[in-house]
Amino acid sequence: MTTRLDALKRHSLVVADTGDLDAIRRYRPQDATTNPSLLLKAFDLPDYQALIDEELAAVKVEGGDLQVQAEHAVDRLAVAKGCEITKLVPGRVSTEVAAKLSFDTQASIAKAHELIELYERRGVGRDRVLIKLASTWEGIRAAEVLEKEGINCNLTLLFSEAQAQACFDAGVFLVSPFVGRVTDWYKKETGQEYTPEEDPGVLFVRKVCERAGRGGYDTVVMGASFRTTGQILALAGCHRLTISPALLEELAADEGDMEPKVVFPAPSDKRPVPLTEPAFRWEHNRDAMANDKLPEGIRRFADDQAKLEERIAERLTSL
């Protein structure tokens, strides 16, 4: 009998939303995506300790003050983990630019160049990497520059159609519209529970897919931030879906086939006029949910990065 996970893979490329190498081996995703929150969770895993010791020792040799060492160590650990992941997946690994750079285009571009250089030093080409940036106006502008340089990007923390359209306009490789966090906001506001077909996060991603199809954009749409397998199955047919190990396990344990729920429409005769910065900011501002969730998401990623840097600094002082 076919598992739900196998059936899903016939309609969408499955991406592992984890840095856990065992989970990646078990579920054989096409790609994997990481962020500081996932790296923080992995920091205490037994199988991760030798890699941490090796990278921190290298950072210690390079010198600099403790804060600079800790920040550089985060990048080295992310890339080292990413290199291990590329040995297990046929596709790409997403590696994140620090959230505190989300409103600085030039600093985001510089950090992306640093990450790509770290990968290339380890023999992993840019064709195996996606640089992950927040979908702020500044992050989208950074992605536009990087894409022209042959550095593909994953625009994350995407909550509004204005963000999606600006990413399409910029020609980014991939966008990650969030499902669970969108639904969380609506559940808190309304007190309602939603079926998968009524789920606000699911409906939002379907709108992004429709916009991508109607505009004839090459950008890959990857649903992210799932809370339930029902949300995942309701987006079967979306280009890619990034899924946590817990939900991958549920899908692998469940039997049954499925039909695609997302079908990209044929391109229309005319694309929308590209958004200007004022139009982008106004349209995004009009969406109360998106206006709440984007800065909240940036703060959460930045907080986890800061916690990770603190843990690294403590460990560096003991070396």
C-alpha cells in the first residue's frame, strides 16, 4: 500500500525542514532547509558535537574578539551542516542570512557572498545552495542582485501577496509562503478552528500559486511552516513543501493515495506591473496578519541566533 508521503512525492517535491541528518536519511527529501532555530535545536545533539568542536577550534585560530568569533562560528556551523546535508539530498540546502540584516540590502548581499565562499572552499558549488533571506523590501532587493550573479535565493517569512509579487518581480528562485503561522494568527483573532479546505494558511499559499501561474513566473513556490498533515495534503501539487521530521513521520506511517489539490493555472496574456517600493509597503501594510507576522518572525529568528551565539561564546571560552 502506498504511504501518504510516497503519494505526496508524486505531486510535490518534499523538502526536509530540519538539520537532523538521521531524519534526512530516513525520509529521502529532495532538498533541506535550515535556520538558526533549527541549528540551536541541533546544538546539543550527540552526533553534532565533533563537528562543533572542529569548527569552533578553527574560529579560535582565526582570532578576533569573542562576539566576532561567535558570529563567524554560526556561519561556519551552518555551512558545515549544509555540506553534510548535500551528501544526503540530490538537490539544494537553504542557508540563512542573519535576521538582523533583514533591513540592510548591502549587508545581506555581503553576507550571502561570505556564505557562498565558505561553501565553495569546502567543494560545494553555489548550484547546491539557496541563500535564505527574509521577504522584506530590502531582502528582496538583495535577492534580485544575487540572482543576477548566479546565486539563487529562498525568500522566507512570506505572509502577504505583496511580498510574493515583489519576489516574482525580482526573479527570485524560490519563495516560502508560511502556512501555520498564518493560521495561528487567524485562530487567535477569530477563535475558530478550520478544516484544511478552509484553512487561512492553505488558502494563502494557493493564492500565491495562482499568482505565480497567472503571471508565468519561473519562481518556485514552497509551502512552509506546517502544523498538521491536513495542511500539507491540502497543498499537494504546490511545487515544493518543506516539512518537519514529526510530520514526515506521520505521513510515512499513514496509508492512502491522493489527488493534487493545487493546479497552477496557465499564464495570462499580461503580467501585473512590477510593484514600486511605496506600493509594496502600502499593500503589505493593508494586510494586518502579514504586518504582524513578518516582524515577529524576524525577531524570533534573531533571538534564536543570539541564543546560539551565546552558547557558542560560552563554548569558545572553554577551548
